[in-house]
Amino acid sequence: MKQPIPVTIVTGFLGSGKTTLLRSLIQRRQTRRLALLINEFGEISIDGALIRDAAGGDGQVHIHDFPYGLIAYGDDEQFVPTMRAIAARRANVDHVLIETSGLALPTAVMELLQSPGLCDDFILDATLAVVDTPLLLSDQFEHGAGVNPAAAMFEQQLEFADVVVLNKIDGLDEDALLLAETRVRLRAPNVRFLELAHQAQLDIRLALGLRLHQPTRTEHGHSYTPLPAMPGPQTGVLAEQSRLNGHAHSGLGAHSHGLATHKHFHEQDPGWLSFVLRSEAAQQAETLKAAVLEASRVEPILRSKGFIRTEESPRAILVQGVRSRVNLSVDAVKPAAKRSELVFIGYHTSRSKVAALLTEMTGTTWR
């Protein structure tokens, strides 16, 4: 009988560091042959380009981009065929990694992995939720899910996670880490393990091959049997993982809640917007950074990212912004872009106002 291919889902809110963590996992994959599905809430793939840079043309790492929309949701016609194609070359794939959009829940992928078309070839290994720890500690998610859409999405991502990875923790002391763990546990008491990612790196043994799910054959496919008892906050990784045989989140032992629940933020709440602004002119890096910071101050921008062209470097300059934190770095591989492209994701964000602000502050045209 063929063994199903293990699948790890990497979820997390906008800017939590999912892509950076995946890059480090690729670099530490050892001999594992990987297939990666990268999903972004936008029309261009920034994360896919970064992952390809990390893979460096390695033939043992295959990357599939899912721009636009949300992976595995009701209007996604690409997910199942892509997974079927991976199954067809199963002899060359040891593990599948799926990075969801920062505005998606992992349950859409979970649901389809249990469908008759995929359940014989794939098994959920674990769901990892990556957390921007400084953002968690800044009280940005403390306003309640009922009035804060970001808090609602963040809490639901945690709810369906097996492992929570506290990211961006360098420089935080033990008291801050303890407070972050407490806040995670209050929101998601059923999380199996909490891990720390120092310098955005996670031991490959804590990410792949955890075997936290055990399929149970049903008339319509596979479901995941509920865990009899949850480990306590101080529990480490067990030597014997076989008894950790499924989810018990909110009583949804088989995750039978249906795909309709996955459409909330994508379809029922049109306030979440993603748009791209482009400029043909070369940029001054620090001037552009100041402009992006100001845009995040005056508009509800939660995430900004992209590559800009400057006269200062023969390489592309990577822009990574999370709310009011914006970092610029020289990409080690990507040559200078022919034009600058920035993706902005926010809640009821005005594209025209952001374009006008960037144009005014940089002295170049952004549209």
C-alpha cells in the first residue's frame, strides 16, 4: 500500500514572517525533496520570488505560485490539480509545504486534503502558525475579534494550529516571551506545541515529520480522529507521536464545518484590499522608506512588500513592511528590477491616496 505524502501547512497573519521561516527550512532541508505551494493575497508574487532565491535552482525543490485570491477556497480551481500533479510524481516528493495567505484560514486546505480526490495520496503532518511576537505584544490584537477584523483572523489562525512558532523574538527578554506564550495560550489553549524561532530559524525536526494526524477512513474520504487529551503548556515534543492522532479544536474533531466558513474574510468582508503600485523611476531608498512609513501612518495598511529599483545598488532592494515597521535590504540574488513594484494590503485602504502620497514624497510617479 502506498504511503501518503505528508503535508505541512504554514499559516500566520500578514507580515508574521512565514516566507522567511520557509526559506530557512529549505536551506536546512537536508536530503528532503520538497514541493511548495505559495499563496499571496495580491496580483504579483513577491514571496514566491524570495522562496526561489532560497532554493537557488535546486532541482529537489519545486515551487508552485498561487497569486490572487485564497488557496483551496471555493473559487480556487488550481489547488486540487496541482496536488494531483504532485501525487503523480510522488517518487520524487518527500514532503509538501503549503504557505497560506496572511488573510486565509488553514482549514480550507485541511478540508480538501480530506476529500476523496486527495485523501489517498496526502496526509496532514501538522499546521504551523507563525506569530509576529512584537506585534502580539504591542496589543494590536487585544481589541477583540468582534470589532477588530485583524484580531478575528489572527485568533482563528491560532485556533486551528498544531504548533505556534513565536517569530521575531531576538532582543526580547524572558518576561516578554512568557507574556507572548500566555497570550497565545489564552487564545488557543489546544495548541500542541509552542516553538521559538531565533533569527527566523526553526529546527527542521520541529517543523517536518511531526506526524500529528492520523487518518480514519470514512464513507466520503478521510477525517481526523480527535485527540483524547491535550498536553499542558510545559509539555515538550513527545518521543512517541502516534497517540497525537488528530484535532480537538472547538469540538471540530473531523473539521466538518464546510468550505462556506472559509469565505468570510475573502468574500463576505470586502474591506480587505490588496493593490500594487509601480514606478518606472529609480528611487532613493531612505526617501522611499519614509514614504511607506508615512502611508502606513495615515492609511490602514497592515502589510507592504515588494522590490524597488535604486541607483544605489546593482541588486534589487527588498521592501518588507508590517504596519509601522519597514525594513529595506539588498536581495542577495535578484538583479536590479527594471521598475519598482510594491504590494499594499490593508483594511479599507485607499489606493489613490497611497499613490499620491508616495508620488509627493519621493518626487517620482507612482501609479
